Amino acid sequence: MTELDFIDQLKKLATHPAARGLSDDAAVLPFGRHKLVMTHDMLVEGIHFLSNADPADVAWKLVAVNLSDLAAKGAKPLGILMGYSRTDDDAWDAAFVRGLREAITHFGVPLLGGDTVSSGNNKKRTLGLTAFGESKGHIVPARSGAVPGHAVYVTGRIGDAWGGLQLASGKAHGADFEITAALLKAHNRPRPRLDDGRALSSLVSSMMDVSDGLLLDASRIADASGINIEIDLDAVPLSDPFVSVFGDDEEARMSAATGGDDYQLLLTASPETVLPIKLTKIGKCKSGTGVSLVQHGEQVGLPETLGFVHA
Amino acid sequence: MTELDFIDQLKKLATHPAARGLSDDAAVLPFGRHKLVMTHDMLVEGIHFLSNADPADVAWKLVAVNLSDLAAKGAKPLGILMGYSRTDDDAWDAAFVRGLREAITHFGVPLLGGDTVSSGNNKKRTLGLTAFGESKGHIVPARSGAVPGHAVYVTGRIGDAWGGLQLASGKAHGADFEITAALLKAHNRPRPRLDDGRALSSLVSSMMDVSDGLLLDASRIADASGINIEIDLDAVPLSDPFVSVFGDDEEARMSAATGGDDYQLLLTASPETVLPIKLTKIGKCKSGTGVSLVQHGEQVGLPETLGFVHA
């Protein structure tokens, strides 16, 4: 049984409409006059973060990846609960607490509870975080609302976090300190687009955050909406630091579009809708299935993997 | 740094009033006209459950221990999110899903989301669950409201889960099948007192659930309230199955009062308050500190450990 088989078994249990079939970024439950939006994501040492990562960055990332799910639903964060498995490494724990303080201060989200356990015989830490927030609009965007004819947009730049990972793991070298720092920061300290998510949520036909790779996440909107999404590889927005290290040829663009950990917002909307923030149009919704790619106006093949699927 | 030192560091971050200083069973946040009550508890294989435990029982317990925290705050459960670290044991996972289905059906609480990860190099599973609910009363009981003169009560019977653990680990043997089954069920399938918690929450001066041992949990109410709690060991309610295996002498009563995993409610209230459900009065609140014990009307010494503190 793979992880996907297991999740399929869980989906059969998750029949409540608020669960959104376990196929969205977050659960959405009416609560009083508003909607409660909730998500829980885990990070496992050696899988989701390197064992030699700065523990302060790990704490930041644990908060940020969960807040990014709230951003994708246009929710305002209200609080977090943390599950922490400790090894006997005081310095690690202390640095983690420092990063946690920085994250909850930066994002203005209070730590409200959780649990701390010994990792016991396990050498690798398992961290979990629940983030919840409220959405005031009547509509909380899902992955499933895209329709043929709608445009596909993305916030910010794509690929910087992947670039930072290449630098952190010694697979690439930055041209200078500032460029290296910018890409490492994108990898180590992702900034979920909370304000953007709130500004966009009532105007989009679908929205999610880009966590596992732009192409893979686009295919998830395509699958959930029963459409095809065509991405124009030339339009994928790259940053100056990214281009200065990796260039902007097809290989570099493909790496950016499959690298993941961007925590930008990917969304679809009617081309007539005026969107209130700066976005890059990267493709369009068509009838069909899955994701397809064009470059220089011509259809090009998909890469072997569309993104990062955890084993 | 011990786990308690680490939690002290987290407490310094958790300054929002809804966090209740990380010293209560759950976070309590005003949300619309009601209150949102949230908790997150973890179970680690080899620490919180035996590696040879029935995975269906583990799933049940993961849900039940979290719902018990909601019961202690008088909250009605609205949903759960689960964090699950998988090893490659399909039969285990399938049995776990079966137990999870039984639990969410029994308690009527929907599975709304969560995350599934590979346990990677870790051999032992780390499971986390967030449960949340709503409390409609103005007052959500804390551990801190007990005052001298109030009576101390407990729901149900104390010690059955400890008795079941003795049977499950071969340290004791039940007299007959029915007795063994009753104690094992108390250990394997705890039933949080959700209805009782809701019926009591507006009438008590403090309330919590008994998870780590009656004496230890009573000391937590005493500490949070700045009082002494005197427990009458003779009054601790034992079940017939418990007494038939372990007797009701001082040693047996002390085991029951320190064994933990009862998931009964421990509460204090004015002796004049008429409480709407059947409870056992087991002691009283006095000025002073900590917990003290009487038996046959005489003060007796405290046992070496008041309950189960995870390493």
C-alpha cells in the first residue's frame, strides 16, 4: 500500500462536506457567521528538512507551510497548535524555539497549544502543526472551480526555493553573496501570501498554494476541476537571482516549474475579472485533462516528474 | 533540558489569553458568538502505546484522548485533523483505519483533514491528532478556578484502565473472561465523558480530565488554583471488575489513583451546587498547596509518584 492508497482509505471516511474530500489545502467549516479554515501539515527530519538545517529555519517553515494553506483559502490566521517530538538535543530545541518566536511574531499568529513528546527510539524528529483561521467571505476558493476559458495566474516568482536548495546542498554555487542569500532565504524562510490570498479569494474560480511544484500543483487544479491547464513555460516568472545562477533556458525553467516549496498562490479566474494585485498570467484553462506545456507558442513534452511527491 | 524546561520556553511564547498559558487541557478562543476549543495530543509507539497493541485500538485511543480534553472544557466536538507517520506495514495501516472509522462513528466527529508522511528512518510511529469543538456557555472551565471549601468530584470509576494495562502486559490475570474483557476495554477503548462535560461545564469551579493519574491531575488543579486538594482514598470509586482482580486495600487504591488513562472528569464545585449527573465526591479543596491524602479519616503519605509523567 502506498501513501496514496492509504489516503484513499482515509478519504472514504472523510465524507463530511467540510473535509472537501481531503483533496483541498484545508478543511472549511461554517462556524457562526463565518467560516473556520483548518489545516495540519507535518515535517519529518530527513524527508522534509535536512538534518543539518538550522532548527530556527525548520520552525519557521513548519509555521509557514501551514499558513500557506490558509492563504490559499483566503483565511486570516487565528492560531496554531504544535506537535513536537524531542530528541535529547538542547541546542536544537533552543534554536527551534527562537525560530518559532520569529515566525509567530512575523506572521502575527499566536501559539495556542499542542503537545510535546519524546521521540523515544526514533532518531529523526517528527513535527506537526495545526493552523486555523477564519474566512469572512461567502466563498472559500477550492481547487475544483476552474472552467475552460479562464486564465491561470501565479503570485511572485517561481523557482527561488528550488534554487536555494541547490545552493544549500552544494549542487550549485551563487555568483555573489547577495544572490546566494536571496535564494537561500526563499528556501529557508518562505513567506506565505496571506494578504494576497485574502485579496483574491472572492474573485478567483480556483486557488491553491504551490508547495510540491508548479506543474504538479497545476495538475491538481486540473484534476479537481475536470479540465486541462496549459502552462506557458516562457511566462513562468523567474527572479533575477534565479536567472543569474541558473539562466532562463528550458532546463532552468523546467527546474523552476517542478522544484516546489514556492508557497506562491496558483489561481484561475475569468480573463475579464480585474484582480487587485500584481500577478503573472502563466497559462489558460482548456477542456481536456491534466496539465500541458507550451514554449515559444509550441506544445512541448512534460518532464518525467511534475513535482515533488513524498515517498 | 527536560521536556518541562522545553515547555517552559514555549509557555513564554504563548502569551495569547486563548492559550491559557499552555497549562489547560485545551485552547479556548472566542469565535463569533461561541467559543472555539482546540487541542492537539500525540501518541508515540513504544511510549504511549505498545508496539503489539491492536492498531484499531491505537486509532480509537488517538481520537478518544483528544476528545477527552474537549469533554473537560464542556465542548461539543466538531471535527478532527490527523497527522500520521506511516511505516511500510499495510496490515497495521488497514487495522488503524478500521479503528479510526469505529471511533469517528461512535463519537460522531468527522475527520476533516490532516497529513500523512513516511516515517522515514524512524521505526516507531508518531501519531498526532487535533480535535476542536465549540462551547456555547459563557464560561469554559479551567483548572484554575477551585477555591477552599469546594468539593472534589470524579465521574465514573477510577483504575480500570490501569487494571487493563496490567492484564494486557501479563502483570496480572483476570478471574474470568468478562472481568478481563471489561478491564481491557477500559484500557483499549476509553470513553471520554463528552455529555457529562457539557452538562457540568457551567456549574463547576474547575474541571479537567484524568489522563495521567488521579493524584497527579488533582495536583495540577491544586497548583493552577493555588490551593490544596485533599483526596479521601477510601472514596475513590473502584469498579467491581477492578476489585475482583486487585482488591480494594490501600495498595490497590493507590494503584488506581496513580495509574492514569481513566479519561474520567475531575472537577470541583461549591458543595451547595446541585450537579445534574451522578458523581462521586472524593475530596475537598483547602487552603495550602499540592495534593494530600486521607484514609480512614487519617492523613496518609503520598506515593512516590502521583501519576504517569512521560519521559
